[in-house]
Amino acid sequence: MLGKEISQAVIGRLPRYFRYLGELKDNGVERISSQELSELMQVTASQIRQDFNNFGGFGQQGYGYNVEYLYNEIGKILGLDTIHSFVIIGAGNLGTALGNYLNFERRGFVFRGIFDQNPALIGNLVRGIPVRSMEELPGFLRENEIEIAVLTIPKTGALGLVDTLVECGIKGIWNFAHVDLDVPEGVQVENVHLSDSLMKLSYNISSQNAGKE
Ligand code: NAI
């Protein structure tokens, strides 16, 4: 891959390209022009070309894009050509829902363990994996070389856990707790706030209604 820095805006659009290309590939489509991809995805063709130019292009004049090649290359850029193991911390509603979601495995994210501080939950199975106690967490992370921790616990718990996760070699935190986490260099945090998306929806409904008045 080219050594240049790619903007977060471009990175943020890659998963959507990856999803569409995956569907095209599954439907037996071998090649697609940027115009066709643009119509399908409702993104301008120039945006698509600009995005792909960050990675050296991918397209061939007069041919368009080879779907499978492009799908694989974007997958590599997103780091999806390797296996990422993850554990979930917090075996409540959200944690168990994520643990039960099978599609993460399709993308190479392997669910390895789930932990909770509530003794009543220890031993419960989530997709065949027993909920373990928090005391077992450090040893488990080290022994199994876990890369990602998914935090589905309240914010105070999340804040208190970061140092342990970092010490035990966690490289990425998928953070559902409503708090910003302070991590050292070399550790990545991706915050997920479902309500942000809902508020965006609310804004769009409100502004649409306002336009009708
Ligand atoms: P829940 O109450 O069903 O589950 C939370 C679980 O975390 C419980 O089993 C509890 O025993 C465990 N827990 C609490 N503190 C812990 C700690 N320090 N160490 C280990 N385990 C701990 O709650 P739910 O609905 O699963 O939500 C979990 C968290 O995620 C909540 O704080 C909620 O605010 C947040 N949330 C965030 C969303 C987002 O979009 N970012 C969406 C939904 C929930």
C-alpha cells in the first residue's frame, strides 16, 4: 500500500464500498464502471474515482473496475484479510446481542470471550461461550492474544478498565460506553453511539417537516 496518509473521511466510506462490492461479487458481477457504481450507491462518480485514487486507482480506462479485485483490495486496506479476535466486556442486553451476531465472523472478527462483573451471569452461554468473571480477564487476554475489546458496560466501568486492557495487549477498543477513553499511542478506539445516528434521523425528519410549512 502507498505510504501516504488517508483521510478519515475516505476510510469512513470504504466499508460501504466494500459492502456493495461484496453484494455485486455474490451476484456474479465481474466488472463495473464508476458510473454504474455511482448510480447504485448514490455517490458521484468523481467521488468514487477520487476515493480510489488514494490507493492508486484500481480502475482501467474503458474497462471499469474488476469487482472481485476491488473487493479484495479494499478488504486488505481495511485489514479484513487477517483474523481479529475480540472479547466483549459486559454481558447485558447489548453485549449478548453483539456476541450472538454471526456476521462479524464473515468479516474475520472472531468472538473469543465474554466477561461480566455480575456473579449471577457467570457461566451463562452466549453462542456457546461461557460468560467469565472479570478476575479471569487479564490472563485470558494475554493467553489468547486478544486484539480487540468491545466495551458494553457503563462509562465508569469503561474508564476503570482501559489501563488493564492496554497492559494486556489490547490493540483496539470498540467502545459503546458513553465516554471518551484516553489511550496511549498504538491503541485505537472506535466509539459507537447509536443515539447519534438516531439524532441525525430526527434532524432530517424535523428539517423535512420544516420545509413543508
Ligand atoms: P445492561 O445493563 O443490560 O448490561 C450491562 C452489563 O455490564 C451488566 O451485565 C453489568 O453487570 C455489566 N457491568 C457493569 N459494569 C461492569 C464492569 N465495570 N465490569 C464488567 N461488567 C460490568 O446494559 P446494556 O443495555 O447492555 O448497555 C450496556 C452499556 O452500553 C450501557 O452503559 C449503555 O448506556 C451503553 N449503550 C450504548 C449504546 C451506544 O450506542 N453506544 C447503545 C446501548 C447501550
